[in-house]
Amino acid sequence: MPTPAPSTCPQAQDSATLPTDGAAAQLKLRRFVHELNTPLGVILMANSVQKQQLEELSQQLGPQQPGALGLLAELQESNAMIQASVQLAIQMLMSPAPGQEGESGALNLAETVAQVVALQRARHGGVDLQISLDIAPNLRLMGEASDWHMLIGNLISNSVAHGFQGRKGGQIHIEASLLPNANLYLRYADDGVGLSEQARQNLFNNGFSTRLGQGHQGLGMGIVQELVSKKLGGRMQVLPSSQGAQFGFELPAKVFQAQ
């Protein structure tokens, strides 16, 4: 049998059929996303069943059991948080993170905060939340979207649980801007009941809550303070307010950049 003449065709065929390093990485990522969707779906289904069971339990408990009702409210809040987090994880797996289309690792702050707000509206569906944003559309920063979901999400949840307690809803305003020193400044304000002097002094202590004694444990603001000071390297403060609660955050330029 004659020996075939040398040709580049087999090499061309190999390069066409065998994935390049980039294509192989994309294929591996797609498989990973597909596999990860299965356990996330199971978590979401189990969470839905638990939500129904908690609703049935709430109908069985009477007003003479305030401790149990408070604990139930805490479990329902955790259940809603798990649901929102899993839905966010699925959404992030299925689409690119906001603001990351043009530059790897850069978040569009306005789009990211808007996404957090949308998820929080869904989570607190029975609460009339009027949330206004004042963030420049071209403000970009280096960071992780999950940090902003934790930061803004906990602030909104705190307003709903404490500031708007006993009300149908309330107003929230979130604004962000660059300071002259190039740091990022974030201000969060609601028109809730505000903070007592005791709350101001203990707000960032894990476990403190304005609803202690009702089966409720406060964790949200402690988590926010730890995130801001330890991970983001910034600082936060309670701002004076004639109505509701108001917080200011300054986050260092080494974390954020604008384009």
C-alpha cells in the first residue's frame, strides 16, 4: 500500500475537531453549570416545601405563644433568605454578572444595586417598598457582586423588619458618589421608626435586636459592619436623621474605580 503524501489536512482536521484551550475551558464551565443546577434545584424545591410547612405551622400557633411565634417569624425570614440566595445563584450561573460585559472584574454599581433591589422586592412581596436610587450609570468599581447583595440586602431587610414594623411599607433612598479623595461614598436612608439611643449604641453587635424578647435575633447590621470594615476595608456610621434611619459608608479607592 503506497504511503500517503504529506499533507496538512489531518492537522487541520485535528484543530477543527479538537477544542482549543479556551473552548475546552468554556465546555468545562458549561458542564459545571449544568451539574450545579441540579443540587440548586433540589435546594429550591426543599425550601419551597419548608415554606409551606412553616405557613401551616403559623396557622396552628395562637397569640398565647409569643415566643413560638417570634421563632417562627425568624425561621420564615431565613427561609426567604435561602430562597432569594439560591435564585440569585441560579441567575448568576445562567447570565453574566451586571457590568462585567465590557471589563473583567468591573461591576456597574447602578445595575448591581438595581438587581439587589429587585430581589429584595420579590423576597418582601407583601411589603410596599418604594425604593429610589441615585447612582451614576457610568460608575464602575472593582469587587464582587455578592458583597453588594449582602450589604444592600441586609440594609433593606433591616428596614422591613424593624423600621417598617407594623406598617404596610415605607420609603428607602440609596445614593452613591465619588468623594474628592476618590473614595466611594454610599448613603442609605429609610423613613421608618428610626433608632433609639440604645439601638445606636448596640446596633453593630451581633445578636442585638429592637425585637429581642419576641424570639428575634438581630444579625443583619452586625454582618454589614463586619463586611464593610474587614472585607472592604471601609467604615460606616449612623447619620443623624429627623425621620427614620440613615447610614453612611466610605469605601477606599483601592477597591473601587470609576470609568
